[in-house]
Amino acid sequence: MVARGGVPLAATLTPGEAHESRQVAPVLTRIRLAPAGRRGRARCRPHTLAADKGYSFPTVRRYLRRRGIRAVIPTRSDQRQHAAFDRATYRARNIIERVVGWLKEERRLATRYEKLAVNFLAMVTLAMIQRCLRVLHSSNRA
């Protein structure tokens, strides 16, 4: 999961044959968003979730609707079209693709040197922290 500014929020690791749409709930339970001001509690869910067609399942849409999260997911060709699809918001999803591409540039992640899943997830977490620090450092300069 990636925030609008290109900051990675959470990641999970699955076996190779597991479908990514089954990870919506575990990833959403792992994130904590800072409050808008200095006051208040951290939010546990985003306002909007943009995802690709791989997440266009009724169970995913139902899960998001129950939690008050607006789904911006295009429908697959074998489903009927949803009228409330926001193309402008969906175009901002390229940030996710860029962050994933940046993570794949990390040689240790791309070649998967770690044999154990827990060690690989630790390397992903370290790469996400490095990305957060880069974003924070570049925004402080401006």
C-alpha cells in the first residue's frame, strides 16, 4: 500500500500462487495514517483505495464499502460496469507503479537473495523505510 506522495505504508508477503486480492484486508489492518493536524488519533483506513483490475471482486468491493473506503477499481471485462468509476483518481495510481519499480531497482529485492520469507520481508521493510526517508528529505528541501 502506497500513500499519495509516494510513501510506502505497508506490505505483506504471500506464497507465489496466492492471489493479491486476498491481501486487501491484511494490508489495510497494518497501516496507520497520521491525523491531519497534530491532534487526534491516527486513522486506520484511507478515504480512497485505487487498485487495478486484479482487485475487481465483489468481496473486495464489499469489504471496502463496509469500512467506508471509496473503491476506485476498474471492472473486469466479465463483469458489469460500475457507474461511479473516477478516472482522474485512477490515473494517480501510477504513483504505486513507480514505487514498486523503485523497490525493484534494489538489487537485493530484485534477485531475492534471502531464502527465508521473514528475512525477505525485513529487506522490503528496510527498503520502504529508505524510500520514506528520501521522500521526507526531498520535501524538507523545498
